[in-house]
Amino acid sequence: MSSEDLEQVIIHVTSSIKKVFPDTSPGKLLRINSDIHMKFAKIADFLDDFTQPNRGPCGGFSQTYAALCDYNGFTLREEIQWDIDNIYARHECREFRLLDFTHLDTSDVALAVASLSFNPWFTKLHCKDFRLRLEILEQILYVIGRSLKIEELILENCGLKCEFAVKMAQALDNNPDTVLHTINLSGNPIEDKGIAAISRHFEKHQSLQHLNLARTSVTPKGMNSLLQSLAFKETFSNSLCHLNLSGNPGILATEDSINLYNFLNQCTSLCHLNLSGTDCALDSLFGSLIHGCCSTLSYLNAARNVYSHRKVKNISPAISQFFSKSSALKYLELSGTKLPSNALRSMFQGLTSNDMITDLHMDLSNCELCSSGGQVIQDMIFDVNAVSTLDLSGNGFNSEMVTLILSIGRSKSIKHVFLGKNFNLKLNTSVAEVLHRIVQLLQDEDCPLQSLSLADSRLKSGTNIILNALGVNSSLTKIDISGNAIGDTGAKLLAKALQMNIKLRTLIWDRNNTTAVGFLDVADAMARNFSLMSMPFPISDISQAYRVNPGKTEAALHQIQNCLLRNNYLERNVDEKAKDLQNDTTHILSQENKRRHSSEGGGMEKLAALQH
């Protein structure tokens, strides 16, 4: 065969292979000598752009899948091809969702995953809450070890063991050109052995943006290996944006946790940090954050931890310094962490002097703040302008509740407040007195509150005080009265309020012992309410009411749903008409400006001609 004929054959073979296996080199699929291999490589690079438009939807996935089925002797599943060529292609979806195909046989799903190894379209492989079989896992490992396109790997709660993590680290070692920047293995018991293998890989190659190893059954020993690798590789300090180690109890309770704090000391890229339920010490945490990602961190979850592992008398100044210098913080959760009142005061002192952050969501629920913490909030909250959402649920404020509500009312920034599970009052303060204070707060014309939660407070008939005031309230757009056992009497009062209120947009009211009678009252009221947009189904009450009277319950819920759909439809129409009116006005003004400009321009031309 002449060299020209050989070249034509190579071009034909290369073109055919690139159509079916676009993200590969034909030389890797064929047994050929080095000279021909070089010709394949040169021609493949030339033909890559030429064959790309002819590959079909989603990078020619269906052609690759069909070829693999034929090669392995499996029946082609047209459902897979149809979904990719139509649903995925229509939405330009680059996330391959395994849950879309888990109803098929394991071998069919495995071949579909294998197709990703040669596909240039998909950049994300996702699966959650589904136990993956060995055959599928093997193909996922093959994709990890070969793909140059997969950027995100999300395998959350998929039943993975330490063996998978070890093999994944090996696959990544064999793929130095990988572009993988997001790894989520949360909810899988990969344990210390798996974490250690991943950590060794990080020391050699990887530079991540997103790492989620929450609830992985790791111990302090295994976590120490990970933290050492993060601190060892300098690139992590400039690349890692999202770190989630939550739900691994005890991993930060030992002296080895110093490796985490060393990493946070030098990390300047972190935006999202979740250390909830890890026995992290807040005094050490804030001491590290102030030196590292103080200017980038927007989300911090340190719930269910401790303030310090040592017996300390003085509060670390780092807490106040962090909250005074933080410039990006939007979400802070410390729920379930016992906070000393002085630490709470230090936090608010820092926020008082911070004018860089606004709209901060602060969750201090179940922190055992009690009366001393309530007093701190009363003293400091007026001067804190950064907080817009404040969750104070379950803190046992007792007698401080009345004055606490008054202090919240004086705040100019707080728009959303959670006060549930604080009404087991002692001493001389009554529940009714506190509720009347809340009503007074809501009736204040200058009140900035937009949403209020009194959930799980067991207020019973006391809730009627709030419901009676809700009819004329003009500030709240959202209210949560779940878990208060208001019964059908409360539902009737709620129905009356809904017929009068024109401001409320969201209502949450489950776990209230409401029967079909109460639901019917609310359904009738909704026929006269055109402002409420959202009412999450009260599942608990519905299930009980349906067992007793299914017909009336179903009819009431159907009517409520229709009214909500009507309200949302009307709202959209109003928005669209307003938008059309704005566009028409803009067009008219634009045309008028053009006309004026044209007339002025013409006048100037005539004047110039006369002068000439």
C-alpha cells in the first residue's frame, strides 16, 4: 500500500473514531506501530474541529453509548439515548444525573457511565441517596481515571466504602491532567483508610475548589492526615472555596486539630466553611479565621460545638476582631453551642463596629443563652446594623422575653426573627403579656419586621392573641405558627385574619391539631384572599384529618391549592403588565429622544449650510 493510500485509510479511520469516541486519541484504541501512531495523532488533531459539528447532541453521547453496547454485546436502551438527545440537550444540561437511569438494569447504567469517559460534553457526574452497585462504581472509577472533562464528582450517600476511596485516589494519580475541582463524598462511611488515601493524593497532585467529606465516619486520626495534606499543599490555600467536614463527631477535639487552624490561618480563598458537629472550639476557630479568610468567608456553620476545650476565664479578643473585620459574612450558624454571655457580647461588639456587612443571617437557637444572654442582646442589638435575620429559638429567656422583644423592635435592621420554644416562662411574666408585646411591636408603623416565627411554642389558645392582630397587620409578609396546637378554634380565627390581611405572602401552620373542619374554614377564607402566595402543606395535620374525614379534607386542600395558584397567576400577570408598561415607556422615550436628536441634527446641518 502506497503512503498516499495509507494516509487516506488513516484519515477515514480517524474520522470515524472521532465521531464515536470524540474525547480520545484513536492511537490509544488501536494496536499500531509508532510511525502510524504519530500520523494518527497529527490527523486526529486536525479532524477534531472538523468532526465536532457532526457528533450529535451532547457531544455525540448516543453514538458513543451505542458503540459500547455493540462492542460489549449488550442491548441498546433507546430510553437512555432519548433522554440525552432530547431532555439533556434541550436544557443544555452538562450534569449527568445517575438517578435518571437507576430504574434500569445495572449493566445498562454502567455502560452509560462508561460513555462519559469519551464524552466532551458532560462536566458533572451526580448521584445522591442511592446505593451504587459494584459494576457502576467500576465505571465511575474508569471515568475518574481517564476523563479530561469531568470537573465535579458528587456521590452523596451512595453506600461507598473505604475501598472505593482508595481506588479513586489511585485513579486520580493515574490521571495527572484531570480537571476535577469538586469532590463530594458526604454520607459515605469511607473511614480513616479512605480519607488517608485521598489525602496522599492531595499531597501529590490535586488542587480543589470544593471538598465535602461530611458524615464519613472518620476519626481524629484520619482527619489529621487530611488536614496535614491541606496545610502541606500551598495551592489549597489559594484555591479551596468550599470545605465541609460536618457530622464527624470528635474529629476536632484533640490536639491534632491544630492542623486545621494552621490551614485556616493561611487560607485566603475560603467562602463556605461547615464544621458543625465536629467538637470544634470556637475560641481557636475565630483566632484562625481572623488571619486567613476574614475577607472572603460568607458562610460559617459551627453549630453543635463548644466554646473552648479549656477552662477559660477571659474571652478571646479574636472573636470581636473577626466580627469587626469580616467583610463578606452572610450566614452564621452557632445553634446548639453553649455560648457564654461574654462571648455573645464580644460578637455583638465586633458587629457594632462593622459597617462592611449587611443582611447577615445569625442563628443562635438552642445556645442556652438564658436570662444573661437575653440581657446582652437587649443591651447591644440596637447598635448592630449588620443582622437582618436573628434566630433566638429555644434559649429559655424567661422573664427577659418582654424587654427582649422591645429591644428587637428598636432595631432598624432586623427583618426576620425566630422566637419559638421560648414561652415556658417562670416568675411573674405571663405568656399573654409577652404575646401582647409582640402585637404592639407588629402594630408599630416603623417596625421593620417582615417575618416572625413562633414555631413549636405550644401556645395553644395564646396564639389567638397573634391571630386576632394578624388581620390588620401591615408589616409581616411571612409567619410560622407551627407546633402551637391552635386546634379548629385557632383555624377559624386564622381564617378571619386571612380575609382581612392583604400583606401576608407565606403562612406555615403545621402540627396544630387541625381537623377537616378547620381546613374548610381556611379554604373558604382563601376564596376572599388574593395576597397569600405560599402555604406549605401542613403534612402532619393533613394526615390526621384525612384518616378521620378524607372527603372534606381533600376538598379543603384542593380549594386552598386552587386559590394559591390563582393568586400566583394574578401576581405574575401584574408583574408582566408592569414590565410591558415599563418597556413601552422606555421605547417611547427612546423614539422621542431619537426624533429630537434627528430634528436638532437636521437644524444644525441647515444652519451650517447657510453659514457656508
